[in-house]
Amino acid sequence: MTSPAGPPPTGSGGGERQRLKLLAVTACPTGIAHTYMAAEKLAQAAESRGIEMKVETQGSIGAENVLDDNDVKHADGIIVAADKDVDLSRFAGKRVLTVGVAEGIRHPEQLIERVLSAPVHAEGGAPTAPPTGGGKERSLGYKALMNGVSYMIPFVVVGGLLIAISLSLGGHADPSGGLVIPKGSFWMDVNNIGVIGFTLMVPILSGYIAYAIGDRPALVPGMIGGWIANTGELYDSKAGAGFIGAIVTGFLAGYLVLWIKKVKVPKFAQPIMPIIVIPIVATTALGLFFIYVIGKPISWVFEHLTDWLSGMTGTSAILLGAILGLMIAFDMGGPVNKTAFLFGTGLIATGNQTVMGMCAAAIPVMPLGQGLATLIRRRLYTEQERETGLASLFMGCFGISEGAIPFAAARPAQVIPANMLGGAVAGAIAGVAGVEDAVPHGGPIVAVLGAVSGVPMFFVAVVIGSVVTALATVALVDLGERRRRGEAVGAVGTAGPEPVLVGVGAGAPGTGGVVAQRAVREAEAVGASASPAAAPAEPAAPEKAAALEGAAETADGTSAAKNGVGEVLSGYLTQQTVKVELGADGKESAIREMSELLARTGRVADVEELVACALRREAQGTTGLGEEIAIPHAKTDAVTEPVVGFARSGPGVEWGSLDGTKARLVFMIAVPEAAAGDEHLRILALLSRKLMDTGFRERLLAASDESALLGVLREVG
């Protein structure tokens, strides 16, 4: 895959022109199969045209084959086939073509032709072209939002949990002041630390949305803009604009910086533009725009909402409770939420505690409902989202509605309506039941501490509202996923997220520390065998395949399997889990047959659960990778140790692959949850790389029995 860098392709004098030199970067959100498939396809297409190419893969085990300054200096063009953000600043002055990772798999030859006429990437600029093809479904706006959410989540979790712990262990009910923690106490210090986390949450969201759009110059205006949005005092509002305001300032800052970058300036001023001029201009313009233009309407709406609610106190309690619940759930700490909350708080002093009772019942519904949703339909959420869901449940018990913000920021179109529906139900039930709350706080904690009257109906309202939110969220998210898959049926670039830590953004690679380092070393150990240089120069004919199959026999005539080398992938794939002919004619029956094949090893504790887990993974998106290959996989405690199986299908099984081919080569991987972060990624990476070798696939199809198949499979590692 790697070719040594050489002189620029301009040649000298009348000498022959040097070979064309191209670079590429491949990356997908999960960093597993498609990252390496795109790399192999691009490298093979370049080699077939006599073009030198080096491909950097940004997989979940880390960046490999990294492009250095010398590579970039002598490159004629760079192809970036990625469905996540890739830093392009190192490619300034070079032709850069940015596309989705699926394009690298489907049309590598076209990309090689297009990159020679691609626009030159400007220093400090944004991506020179929007992702197309397979990555089109992940727009710049979507990736920017996910980037902000991924950086915000730790602040939500840390701040929320510290506040909840300090309230539960150090707080007490005070009729005149809600839940009170004694000043100067240890728990007040813990609470203050949590408050700092929450205070930083909104600027972080805004700042990293802006960063994903406008790169480093946008980080400062994005963060300061988010702080301004969250500080209502700056524009005469009793409540800031919350996380919705942060999303607005993040996008405004990012695109403002992109616009400023397009302004032509004298050459002497160019070096100071990204570090001085752009941040100062963008920050000042955005801050003043929010304070004088956007902030005033927010303040006006806040005041008129309060007046409107005050005029409703004599109307139906059900209607008032539903309206307050809708407002509480809309922005979770933003101006609309604060309007309803402060309205309820203000009426406590007049002796009317019913309105606060409606608010108190609605406040915990969002975090409780979103946390419950991650438990009801785990397959719809990544591992990080499920962990955030548990923290959200905990925060909901203490009336911290901000615990649901990461979910609302990531999927606003699905989560916010579901939150509002549940909040309205909870508020209406509390209203009709006459629930009262004597303190300006909400959630089960106020009932436990004795500040609520009508406790049974209070809990009924909270539980029903939370369940409604959870079910509505699951239905809307599931519908959204089905629509996305329907728009690109079988698309490699939309194969569905692997349950790894996201970042979403995003971004967290799914492995870390020692585990990630070990995975990198193991992948590097087999990297040579996966490169085009190590592959046959041309596809092996069936006769050659038979000869290679025979080469698996040892000198004394015994098979490799019988000679103690009958294990592949650290012993996870053995002759026991290899099948010459798959009898199934459909995907579900094939997965069941493969699961029963794995059960031969004694490592499968529950075949039915393994089948169910693999089918849930398929529901997220097909594992049919094209080229007649499918790699169904499951991470479940239904298996006691990692195990891999392989089977062939003569007629092929319809698997929904992008290229329309039926799966004739089927690998199934099953690992326990505890091993998922290490072995699962390593196995997928090794298989994905090797399966791009046409000769390897032909040898698998030509092998006559299990022993011969295993001999070919030993090439994987």
C-alpha cells in the first residue's frame, strides 16, 4: 500500500515524467470494516494504473500508515474518503477531494480521476468540497452537531451527578428555599464543582460545533457565544437561551468564521488571521449580535409568556398542567423552561403551591424517559449513549432535567417532541390530582424529603410521563433509523453504528489505553499480509487455488489442522467452526445456522440469545459488505469466549449488500461484552483487510473441504 515518496512529478529537462503520486485518508464513524475496505480498494485501483499511493486509515484502533510532511510535499493530490471529520490543515496548497467512505469502496477509479481536477485546499480553510456519495447522509451540519454533543456529554454527566450526590447527602427541605445545602459545608463545595460543570456545558457544546465547521479559529467565538447565550443578564433576560441558544451560536460562529476566511487580505496579514484577526472579529460580531439582536426577542418572549401564564391560573388545571409540562420539557433549563419554573416558584409565596406541583412532576420526566428509552431498545443507542442513559436516570431522580440534553441535542427532531409529550402528560395528571409542591424544585427527591402533598399521585404522574416519553422516543428514533436505511438500502456508508463510544463525535475510538495500544500492535503485525504488495499480482485461477490449497499440507502429508496449526485468529476460528456448505437460503436462517456452528465449540451459552443479538445488529444496518461477503457479528454474554465461524454458500444468501451480490463467504464473530473493546475490533479489522484480496476470496471458494479451507484462512493471521 505504501510507496516511497519521490521527487515532484514535473521531471526535469527532457527526462521521463515521474509516476503520479497520490495520497488518501479513509475513515468511517465506527472505524472498522469500511475504513479498511476503502483503503484497499483505493490502493488496488492506483496500483492497476501505475500510480503510487499511500493510504492513511483512521480506524478504531488508531491512525495507521500516517501521512508525513514528506508524503504531502510530493503528492499530486489527496483523496479523503471519510464519514467523519478529518483534519485537512496539513494538506494546504494541495488538491483535495473529500467524499464519503462508501465512494472509496464503490468508485475508487473515478476518485483517482477526479482528484487531479479537485480544488486546492486553502490554508486554514474548511473542507474543499462537501462529502458526496456514500457519505452524503452525514452532512457537515450533522457532524458538527455530533462533535459538540460528544464533548458536552462529560460535562453533563460529571456536573449532574455531583449536584445530585450533594443534594442527596447534604441537602434538606426548607419551605422557604427549596432543597438547601448548608453554606460552607463539604457538600456545598461538591455542589459548587457540579455547578461549574453545568455552567461549562453550554459553551462547550457551542464551541465544538463551531470548531467542527470553522476549525480552530471558530473555537473561541463559539465558546464565548455559548456563554453569552446561557447568561441571560447580558440581554435583560431572567433565563438564558440554554442549549438551544448554544446550538444557534455554534453554527453562527462556525459559518461566520468560514465567511471571514474567504475575505482576501494582504499577504503580510495572512499569518495572523487565524490566531488574532478572525477570533476577535468573529467573537465581537457574534457577541454583539446575540446581545442586541437575538437576546432582546428572547427577553420579550420570556416576559410575555409569564404574563400569559399568570392569566391562566383560574382555567382548567389539566390544561394549565399540560402547558407547563410542555414548557418545562421543551428546552430543559432554557428560557421557556425557566419561564414555567419561575412562574411556579413565584406563586409559592402567594400560597398557591399547585402550579409548582405541576412543574415538579414534569421536571424529571425528560431524563427519566430518555434513560428508560436506552434500556427499552438498547440496539438503537451506542454504548456511550447507554452509559449516559444510566446517568440520566440518576439525575432524573434528583430533578435535574439537564440530564436529557445530550439526547435532545443529538436527535432534536425525535427527542424534544417525545419529551414535551411526556412532560405534558405528567403536568396534566399532577394538575387534575391537585399535587402541591412547597419548594422550588422537582423530581422524586422533593417527595422523599416531604415537600410534596399528594405523593402517590405525584409518582403516578412522574411514572406515566416518563413511560410516555420513553415509548415516544423509541418509536420516533426507530422510525428515523428506518427512513435513513430506506433512503440508502444496503449502503455501505450507512451500515448502522457499531455500539462503540461515540463521539459521536463522533469521536471516541471505542478503545483506549493499553487495549488500544495492543490492538494497534496486533494489527500492525499482520498489516504486511493485508497490503496490495503482498497480494498476488493477478487473481488466482481455480487451478492455482487448488495448488495453493495443497500447499496447506505439510511436508509429511499431514494437514495443517492436524499438525497443530489448525487455528486462526488466536484460536477463535478452528476446523470445528468451518463449514463447506451453508444450507440456509435466507439471512435469518443463515445467522441461526452459523450460531449453531459456533455452539460446537462449547463457548455459546445461549444460542437463541446469540441469534437475537446478531439479528438486532442486522436491524441497525446490513453486515453484507459486497464482493459476496457478509460478516454478521454480535457482542453478547451469550458467549463465554470470543469465537469465529466461517461457511460458504454455493447459490449465495441475499444480505442487502451495496453492490447487489449475494453473500457466498459468511464469517460470524461473537464476543462477550467484556471483550468487545479489544478482540471484536481486531478481528473485524483483520478480516476486512484480507477479504479485499481477490485471490484470497477465490482460494476460499475453491477449497474442497474443511481442512483446505482452514489452510487458506490461516493467511488472515
